[in-house]
Amino acid sequence: MNVHTLPASRCPRCHRVVVPPARLCPDHPVTMEAATVSNLGEVVSFTTLHSPPEGFKAPLHIALVELDGGARLFCHGEETKGIRIGSSVGVESLDRVFYFSHMGFADRARLFWRRAGARGEKVASITKSVVQGIWRGRSSGDS
């Protein structure tokens, strides 16, 4: 999964970041500044609607995703199988509709490798990712 950016806006007063960009801050009437955020984030909550609202096809998979830049947004997905709260996902925008895709173990390892920096930090980050993957595998197997 490639790391990209999404257009956003940031409030110069409270520093709140919103995606998609907004003209005014949602918290107070201050003009927002243009910004960008990483398209990578973590699942805060998710669900599958088997009886979605009119105009949507069932099943409708949606997730609330917090992007690395702090913005939270609702996204559509192909499925929620394998998704957990805290799962790493990538977000893409198509015609101002946001879609999430789950990042598998290999994607997470590549991401940690790029983000970790110095060699010692890279090894520690990859080890942490491996341990988390094993722990999640055991936790989901107990259900």
C-alpha cells in the first residue's frame, strides 16, 4: 500500500484538522487553512449494515477512521472481515466518497520499516508489529 496524502484543512486557532477540507472551523467561525494529511489511519469503530439506507447496496461496510493527521472520517469498505478496532487502514477518495482498505501484515511491516528511522528503531518496530500480529491472531482464535 502506497502512502499518499488527502486534502484537508486546519484551524489556525485550535489546530483541528478536518477531511474533506472545510471553509470554516466546525468549532468556531474561523477561516480554515489548506493542509494535507496522510491517507493512513486506524479504525476507531466499524459496522456492516445489512439493511442500509435507501440508495446504498447491501451489505454496506463502514468504518470510522482516524487518520495520522488527526482527522476522523466515515469510510466505505469492501468488507469488515479481519478488521478490528485499532486496525491499520489506508483511505482513498473517489468523487468525495472515502473508502478504506485493510493493511495486512506485510503492508504494516513495510510501513513500520519506512517510519522507524534508525536501524535499531526499525528492528524494534518490526518486532513489535510481529508480536501484535501474533497476539491478535491468538485473541481472534479464542472467540
